[in-house]
Amino acid sequence: MANKLSIGRLLVYAALALVAVYYLLPLYVMLTTSFKTLDDIRQGNLLSLPQAWNGGAWAKAWASACTGIECGGMKGFFWNSVKMTVPAVLISTMFGAVNGYVVSMWRFRGSDVLFTMLLVGCFIPFQVVLLPMAQLLGYLGIANTTTGLVLVHVIYGTAFTTLFFRNFYVTVPDELVKAGRIDGAGFWTIFFRILLPVSGPIFVVCIIWQFTQIWNDFLFGVVFAAGESQPITVALNNLVNTSTGVKEYNVDMASAIIAALPTLFVYMVAGRYFVRGLTAGAVKG
């Protein structure tokens, strides 16, 4: 039996290793190509290591690569994405926390209808909201701005964060809230003193989810932003499709990694808490 288990475990490890190689191979190619010179790329093969490690492509991708008619690199668009993502994540997460608290702990007439509408909002395709959202941004005077993109992502993301928080808060024992009400605690006191202290896992889930969705978004960025307010995903697309005579694959790969680094960092730092936070609201009691 022990031998059978050992063989089975070896087969599982072998399968996991093959899957890991399959998924990591593109990253390996991107990383090694970004450190190659153009001559090295032409003479070598896709999987070969650089003959001489060169960081020039990274410097050009950050500071001087052409993203259309402008040749200022990715740095300005990177900070555009930071200015868009951070407030959108924080605002949508807090809205979701309050909404989830209301629909789970303070039930009122029509609360089920409201939650159903929010739930339906999670499944509305991006393309459906483009025209009405463009009209709204135009009325507010924030079209083609970073502020407009923040508003778009807050509106679209609140449905998801509300769903996450609602499913988490229904697992909190009702006795805690009832005891708070008996002691005279009001709406906000219960929220800040009882629920928020136990909401760490679901906050991590929402932050990771929203950060990934917003940072990696291309459609809203290309539709609702223009010029210097565009996020890094749009700039990456423009850079890859811009040619000044010689196709610089090393610069393209470096730019792609720069665009992906924040989400990779978030998952490396907090990824293990993501599944833990999701499962924390899976079972009541």
C-alpha cells in the first residue's frame, strides 16, 4: 500500500510539475527576451538564455518607448493606472462593505429586490454599459479623465464587492448584532465596532479581486480615457502596435512585464489569503 501511495504521489507531483512548466514557460520567454539585445534575439532561439544580460530594453520601455506619436515610455501611463486603481479599489470596497452590511443585517422592504438587482449587475457585460456610461461622464464633465475611469470602476465593481461582503456577513452570528442593539449600539457603531474587526479576510478578497480587475482592464480604458489619461494597458497595446522600422521584441516584453508587475506582486504578497477569505463566507456558523 505504501508503494502504491508513493507511486501515486510521484505521478501527482510529476503532473503538477508539467502544469507549472506549461504556465511558467511564457513568463520565462518574456523575461529572458526582455534582457536580450536585438542581435541576440535574431541569432538565438526562443528558449535560449541571453548571451549577455542587457537592461537597455527595460530602460527604454519605461522612459522612451513610443506609444503612438508620443515617445515617453510607460512611466506616465503606469502612474495613471496607480491613480485610477487605488482610489477605485478603496471606494468600491468600502461601498461593498456598507451595502453588504445593510442587505444582510438591516433587512427592509425591498432589500431582496435590491440585492437581486446588484447580483444581476455582476453579470452585465462591459459592452452593455459603454454608451450610458459615456453619456453620464459627459454630463458630469469628467469624460476622458482619470477621475471618470475611477467612477466607472467604482460603479461596476460595487456589485461584486457587495456580493462578497453580503455572503461573508450572513455567516456572522446574529447574536453579536442583537447584543449590540440591546446595548444601544446604532447602525454605524455595529458596523465599525463589531463587523469591521472580523472582516479582514473578505477585505483581502475584495482588494485582490478589484485590483486585478481594474488594473488589467483594457476596454474601459480605451473607451473612456484619451491621451495622457490612458491606463497602462492601453499604452501597452499602443506600444506593441507601434513600429518605427525595427520591431523591438525585447522592449515589448519588458513593457508587458512592467504592466503585469503590480498584479503579480499583489498575488505573491496576499494570494494565499484570497481562497481563505472566499471560504470564510462559504459556510454559516
